Amino acid sequence: MTLSPTVTKTVTKTVATGAAITVTKTKTETYTKTVTVTKTIATVATPKPVKKVKVAILFDVGGRGDLSFNDMAWLGAERAAKELGAEVTYLTPKSLADMKPLLEKLSKSKEYDLLVLVGFLWTTPLNETADKFPDQKFALIDATTGVVRPNEIDLLFREQECASLIGIIAAGMA
């Protein structure tokens, strides 16, 4: 913004009778005022879509509907799907002889990020398969292979802890 005020000063002086001198002085000054307006726009980076984790739950030959650990594993899988957005599938081998071929087929497919093996009956098939597929992640529930592998986690329950609590409750009721 530029301002240009003009100041005019006129002085008249009488120097003799009938004679006067008039001096007019005009002064113009220019003032410049710069105003900077900055507009800040906040940008939010759009997050990359997160890849859905694909999980296969492999029950032992008892399968779902046992009202026990297979059904509990499925409840956990449903919760993971709901709360974490995991894509969960379940499979049940028809017999003990089908367990290792099923595990190898799924490991070879690379379709699943995690294979969850429910029950101790998966111990031998996992021991015979896990080293062949180092990029496949395995979780063995309620058993241990006895081998430490970077692609395997063994999850054991502490039945003795809940059993002792039940004993305390039962003793209190007697």
C-alpha cells in the first residue's frame, strides 16, 4: 500500500506598502507500507491402505462344534476379524493323515500371513513342515514343537492356574 500525502505551505509577507511577497512551498512525501498476508494450508497425508492380514485357522480333526478349544479358537478368530480387520478362514482336515498335506499346501500357497494350528495333534506336521517354508508364519496353540524357529510361536495354556482357582472356589462352597 502506498500513501502520498501532499503538504502545501503558503507564506505571504508584506515588504512595503502595496507590495507583498508570496512564497508557496509544496512538499510531497511518499510512504510505502507493505502488508504481507500468508495463507497457511494444512495438508494431511492420506495414509496408505493397510493390507488386510489373512489368517487360516486349522483345527484338529475334531473341528468346530466341539464346545471346547476349537470353538474357543474360532471365537478368538472372529474377534480378530471384527476388531483388527483380519480376514479369517478356517479349515479342518478329514483325518490325521490329511494334516501334513494340508499344512504343506497352505504353506506353499503363500496365501495366508499366518497359519494358526489348534491343538497338539499339529506338532508333528508342523515340525516336518516349518523349516521348508521360512517365510510362512505359524502359531501352534496348546502345544510346543520343542524347536525354536523365527517363523513359529507356540502358545501354551496354564491349565493349572485356573484349575487351582476352581479348587479354591469349590472348597469355599463346601
